[in-house]
Amino acid sequence: MGVMIDGVWHREERPAAAADGSFRRATTSFRDFVTTDGSSGFPAEPGRYHLYVSHACPWAHRTMILRALRRLEDAISVSVVDPHLSDEGWHFSDGPGCIPDSVNGARYLRDIYKAAKDDYTGRVSVPVLWDKKEATVVNNESAEIVRMLNTAFNAWGDGEPDFYPLHLRSEIDAVNEPVYENVNNGVYKTGFAQSQEAYEAAFEALFSTLDELEARLGRQRYLVGDRITEADWRLFPTLARFDAVYVGHFKCNRRRIADYSNLGNYLRDLYQQPGIADTVNMDHIKRHYYGSQLRINPTGIVPKGPELDLMRPHGRAALN
């Protein structure tokens, strides 16, 4: 793990933490938008944009889900980094499930950041949306890339359904907030805590929110009623990794998702949506967390289990 300062790579030993030992996620730096009309300076065009992602990363996973659902594989190309994150940062390889950088020929993801801004200072994270024409990074904030993929490229993919419809936006936003803070980021705040107090606070917030989601999903099929929305696709990557990684590796071990009746069935419901299973690479997920985060798992041994059958019947349609 490391950081760039004035365009120079610096190695770091541990994730950023506050004085009380709690994990602090760094903010993203590139925040431009691709728009249908090009008013942003980045017009939507087929073949112009490229995604840099990791199959292991839940934030990057969101963008791959929307790319698949919108059938934008031909419109937006992709590179997939190696799952092993060393002190040199994310790198490209020709290993199983990886796709080398065909656009810039980079060896490391940090080369992409430097190409966009020679004196870049900040974290080097995935996902990255790259503009081939302008040779720069458009955006590296997953939540915003998801929104672009949802609407900006409809002329070259499948524009239905809208996962962030106007009449549901306030409710979706209200769900997204605690899910992000306590679940998506909550597992990291638990796993990367550097004090017992910080760990326990994050742990309690995580499972309190999971309990609330379990109750919510007992009343309705999806997080915002009877249709899948952005809120569901933001939660899904965390749930998909939970039992295989976060329970043991991040000490999120009060319950597995499999132990929740509604959340377990809901996870399988989303996984079984057309095209979604192909976005889940459990080999990359486990090799990244267990094999790269050596402060948590010093031996780097990657567990063989658990056995996860996400294709079992889920019975969620009855809630419609």
C-alpha cells in the first residue's frame, strides 16, 4: 500500500487511521462527469472511455455491474489489475482473470494517475474512468461512475430499467447513506481498526445496520420496494464478499450473511440476475484480501473455503 506525493510513489505500511485508531478512507480526486450532451467537456461516445478495475475491489465491482447491466461491453473497454496489491500498488499482469492495460501500456496503476496529472498527490485506487481522446482520468469515484453508466451511454447499450429514477432518488439516497457508512465502508472500519475501541464501535454499527436491513427485506423484495435500484447494487458487492472474507479476515464474525434469512436469500436473488454472476471473481477476491493484506494475515495463506452456493433458490419473488 502506498501513496503518490507530487507524482512520486511513496510506500506506506498501514491504512490511514485517526488518533483513536479508527479507519479513515481517503477522498477521491478526479470528479468530472461524462454527459450525454457533452456539456461537461466529456461527451458520451462509444469506444472513447476505458475502465480500470479490480475484480477484488467492491467499489470497482459496482462499476462492472452497471457496465454489464447496461450491456456496454462494446462501448467501454476495460483493464483488470492483478489481485495482489503489493507495496508498489496495483499492477497489471497476464494472470488468470486479469486484463493488461491495452490503452496506455502501463505496468502499474499509478502510471495512469501520473499520466493524467504529472504532480498527482493522493491514493491510487480503482475504479478509474479514463478518456482515451483527452488522455486523462475523468473520474475515480465509484458512486459517480455508476451514475454515469446508468444514463450517459444509453444510446449504445440497454437503458432500462433506470436504477436511479427521479421519483425514488430521495429514498435511494436515504438508504445509501447508512449502507455506505456502516456496511460498505463499515467492514473496512472494522477490519482496519487500530484500537479495540474503534473495532468494537465499527463492529456494532455494522451489525446494527445489517439487522435493520434484514428487517427491511422481510417486508419488501428490494431495498426500495419491488424493483432493483442503485441502492441494491451498492450493497451487493459487500454482501458477496462478506462470508468468504469479511467474517474471518476482518473479524466481522457475529453472523454470516448465510445466517440471515432475508439477507441471504436477497444476496442470491441479486447474484442470479442476468449477467451478475460473471462479475463476481471469488478467486481474485480471496487472493487479494488474504494474500495482500499481510498486516492482518501475516502468512498470506488464502483459505480454500467457504463453499458458497449462490445459485440456490431464493424465494424472494413471493414478496412482490
